[in-house]
Amino acid sequence: MRSRDPVGDAIAALTEAARGTRTIGAGSPHEHSEPVDFGEIACHVRTAVAANVGGVERLLSGRPGSWEADYVRQIVLSTAGEGSQELLRWRTEASRLSPTGGDADDGQHHQAP
């Protein structure tokens, strides 16, 4: 049985996306295909992942001061906006509730009442 490799799966999925094309001017005399906008795809994916895990700081908590984290933070904040409410609209997973009644992914520490 092969163990799951989420990083390898992500690389494969992003490679497939990068090789894609998009149709411009569909149905018009100027209809044509061109490569996808991979910059947009990469920003969308990073922002959605940050939203799914509860925010950009939670996403980057492994090494928040690294140069890589700084670039990812800039991308997410530029794509979604500065506020946590703006980031929520990028979420692709349902929010998981913790036993204490709060959002298990919101980065907050909830106390039972």
C-alpha cells in the first residue's frame, strides 16, 4: 500500500493546471486559445488554502519569519485583502466546529462556557 503524498499530489495537480489552456472570446470571430494565467491560479490556491486552515498566520506558523512565508503572506493579503472577513470568501471547505463551540480553524482559543 502506497502512503499518501499530499505535496506530490499538489505538484501533480498544479502541473496539470499549468499545462491547461483557456478560451478567449468564445463564440466570437476572435475566439482563440491561450495558456492559462498560472499566476492567478497560484495566488488563488494559496489564498484558498490559507482560508481553509484558518488564516495566513496559521498557514505560515511553521516558519512565520522566513522569506518564503513573507512572500506567501504578501500574495494572500494582496489576493484576499487585509481583513479576515475577506479571506472567508476564499474558503473551499466547510468550517469545522470544535467541541467548545468555536470554529476549529479560526486560529482562536475558545473556552467552554
